[in-house]
Amino acid sequence: MPEILEAALTSQAWPFEEARKIVARLRRTGKREALFETGYGPSGLPHIGTFGEVARTTMVRNAFRILTEDAIPTRLICFSDDMDGMRKIPDNVPDRAALEPYLQRPLSDVPNPFGGAEATFAGHNNAMLRRFLDTFGFDYEFASATQYYRDGRFDAVLRRAAERYDDIMGVMLPTLGPERRATYSPFLPISPTTGRVLYVPMKHVDAAAGTITFLDEDGAETTLPVTGGQVKLQWKPDFGMRWAALGVDFEMFGKDHQTNAAVYDRICEILGGEAPEHFVYELFLDAEGAKISKSKGNGLSIEEWLTYASPESLGLYMFNKPRAAKRLHFDVIPKAVEDYYAFASAYERQDAKSRLQNPTFHIHGGEPPVKGIPVSFALLLNLVSASNAADPKTLWGFISRYAPGVTAQSDPELDRLVGYALRYFEDFVRPTKRFRAPDEVERAALADLDRRLAALPDTADAAAIQDAVLDAARPVPRYQDEKKKGPDGGPGVSLEWFSALYQVLIGQERGPRFGSFVALYGIDETRRLIARALDGSLASTA
């Protein structure tokens, strides 16, 4: 659409800002294809960071395709560093002792301890990665470092690395401490006697022959060609070598790589390439603000997120503020779900400029579903909480009354959300519910609210109910907010009133608009809640 293309040229959405850099790069280099890359370490299973990196890179790729009107081919390579040595045995393998003889062997040479069709540890984890990415429908090409090294796809650049060995050492040595500097080499030979990846100094590098000479583990002086998968590069030189060999145009990585980015770039240039555009994203934090670690298991896994919310909500979480550190814990899920549907609902009403700022445009590759849902996730959670519903059928009884004609069959998206709400409530809300008894001021206000609700017709909508809720609080000094103005010119109603309602009636600190909750739950049902709060039976359940 012409208006989308025009808006894309100046859009401040971060995928378009990054995509414009790649457009400028290709104009400068004359390349007729844009290559995007992401990296993956198969020492463990794919995780939520893997999803984030591929999802965000895909967003930039889609923005590039819009800017170029899809006239320039694009590829996304998901690269597995499966030739790295196994430095330690993972805790989650069935028989750790069986893997001890394979320490420091390339991950692609370590037997698969999990069983199944794949012969090697890396093969098993690579297959998991591909299934993981396929589940989300990503368009990518899988690449194995072992295959690329052994098939000779890196041979030309590895020979160049031998020729420019001193230049590479000149970049690397200043970044190392004195002890490491004394034994460092960018080349890691694969021992012909043990098959292990060796971290040993070079006795000689023969640029003309393309070979390296070193002492093998048995002390024998050994010469190997740098080609054919008999040697690999240390991880920092490997980054730059891969960019040069493949002609990568864009790669993003976490902030923990930021200090090394200049090293990657310089080695890429030494090896005859042009460093790609890169985007540094902030790291994810756990509930206490500590960096998430696969080995520690803190934070939230992708399986856990998808138990309680949709992939689209996870895509929104990844889209928003990628350069800001974000907590990745269970309590961020409800807001991500709420925000996703708010953006999805707004999309149809927006102009082209606003649509490109809308996360759903990027989550869905430029073709978001133009719909919202009749009941928010927050309302569903509070409905489950108030009704103690244990199954979707009970919830749908309330929903169908609130939104006549809407059923699980007619709105499968809402039905999916009902399932998420039930699971999230059971695991995270129910254990923290704490009802408190109302004090004398709250008892009087609740009794007044009950009278006002009783006077409403059964057909009262959320707005009328909200007015009744506000009117019950207006005369109470505790709930008057002088910074706000009521309809009669008097003070408005403070948030303290709504906090009291949720703490006393729902057993939670906060919730959605109370009038909307009552409209969904029912006036009579809400009055019964008030009665139980006033007779003390709600607080006795704490």
C-alpha cells in the first residue's frame, strides 16, 4: 500500500529505523541480497532469549521488505555454534558420567544422551531448535557450524586468517590479561589423537601452506591445515570470520556482547568483509532484577509463558523497548496480554503512520488481525477470582450474559483466553488472595453501594454501574480527591476507594474498571459479595 510505504520511510518504530540502515548499506555496497543472521549455542535447549532474537530480527527483516517493496531478496540464517567444545556436562542430561569422556569434544561429536533419532548431543539440540522455530512459523535457514567448517564453506576465509594472523593477534591481545595473552591463539585445533578442541599456543603459522603447528595433548608436534574442519576459531574471531565469509548484513545480540562488538567488526574487516549493521538489546532480568541465566534457571521459560498466554503476547513483550532492561517474570504476563489486545483492537482505526508504530503490525509481519476481544484478560482474571470458577463452562455462563451471542464457538480467541485466565489464576492469583475485613468507613460505603446497585435495572451497562460505584464514594471524605472534579463541581473520587473494593471483595490489591467487572459478574452476584464482606464470611476465607 503506497501510504504504508510512505509512512515507513520516516517511521520511528525501531524495526524501520534498523531496516533503513540496511537499505543504506546495500545501496553503498551494491549487494542484491540482504542476509540476516542470529546465533544459537546448542550446549543447552532453546529458550525465551532465542525466541526474542529470532522474532526481533524477523521484525527488522519484514520492515526491510516493506521499504524495498520486496524487490531485494532476503534470507535469515539461524546459526548453531555446534562445533564448540563441551566445556561442562549439563545438569539435565540422563547420565552425566557417560559424557565425561567427551569433555572438550565438539558438541557435534558428543553422543546424544537423550535417545531418539539424532546421533549427537548437538544434533538433538539443533532438532529442538528447528522444531521450536517452526512452531512459531519463522521463515529461516538453519546452519550448522560443524557442517560449514567441514564442508569447506569457511576455507577461503580461514586461509585468509592464516595470512593475516598477526593482524588478528594485534586486535585480540590488547583485550586479554597477561596470562592468557602468553598462550592465546585465534586458531583452536581439533586434536587428531583425542578429538578434543585444544586451547594451545601456536608454534608456527604457515600462511602460504594454510597450516598451523602446535603441540598435541601427547606432546607431539603436530601440523594441521586450517581448512576442512580440522581447526576452528575462538569465539570472538569466529564472530567476525562468519560475518566476512557469509556477507552478513544484520545481526543483533545482547548487551553482554557490546564491549566485543568492535573486536568482531575489526576482525571481519581484516578478513575482507564489511561489518554488518548490528543492534544491541538489553538483557532480561528476573523478579529480583538479576540477569536471567540458563544455568541458574531463574526467570521465565518460553514453555511457562505459553502456558498462561499466547505467542502474540510474548511477541509484544519482545517488541516493546528492546534497548531497555526488562523483568521477565510471571507478573508481567497479564499486562502483556492486555496490551496486545488493546493494540489489536486499535489497529483498524489507525492511519498508516500510527499503524507502523502499532506492535501488532510487526508481530504479524505487516498483516495483523484487525480485532479485539469483548472481555479483557484482567476482567477474566477477576471474574475467575470472584466466582471461583474452575472450568471454562462456568466462565462462559457469565460471558454470554455480558455479551449476548458471543460463544466459545463464535469467538475461539476469547475461548483461548479463558483457558489462559483459568490457569494463571490457579497458579499465581489464588495462592496470593488475601481478603480483609472492611473498617467502619468502608462498611458504610459498601452498604450505600449495595443500595445503589439494587436500584439499578438489570439492563444497566458498565457505565451506569460505574456511576453508581462513584456516587457511593463521593460523600465519604476519605475517598474525596480535591485534584479531581465531580459532575456537581465537588471533589472527585480517589483511587483509594477502588483499592478498598478490590481488597475487601476480591482479595487482590488492584483490578480493572470496577463497573466493567460488575457488568460481567452480575449486579446480584456483586451484591452477594458485598453481603459476605459485611457479615465477615469473605475475610474468614483468608
